[in-house]
Amino acid sequence: MRVSELIDMLKDQPPDAEVELAVVAPVGDDEDDITVDRYSVEGMLPWQDEDDDGNEEELVIWLVGGEDDDVEAFLDAIEEQAHDHDHDHDHGHHHH
């Protein structure tokens, strides 16, 4: 789904409505039952995958949700990783 498509879908919704991520998955391999995991969307993360040659693929936008503590830990880790991979700035100023 493109960002523009998501915006189109959301713009007719009440602006104060909560946005959740509903992940639908089979309960077990052999069963017909499905389960829906509901997560509030805590944030957004632009993400670029690298292909096998280390070239950056097209940008994707992650809507990030889950347990609050997990999300915070994840976003903190991503931020630290982003700082470690950012070769354009002076490495003398690391805030850990």
C-alpha cells in the first residue's frame, strides 16, 4: 500500500479515532482457526532494506506498534543503530 492510499483511506475517518494494527494469523498450522492480534500504532519509521549487494532498496514506511516497553526499546535500538551507521557526522559526539 502506498502512503497516498493510506491517507485516502484515513481522511474520511473521524480525526480523533484511534488507529490500531490488526494482524491476522492462523492459530496453528493444521487448523482453520485464525487469531487477530491488535496493537496500537505507536509510531512510524521510514525504512530502507538493502539488497544482497548492499544497495538501498526503495523506501518503505513502517507503522510501529506492540507492547509499549517493546516499542520503546525497539525505537531506541533503531535510533542508536542509525547513529552508528551514519558516516556523515563526527563520531566524537555519541550520546548513549
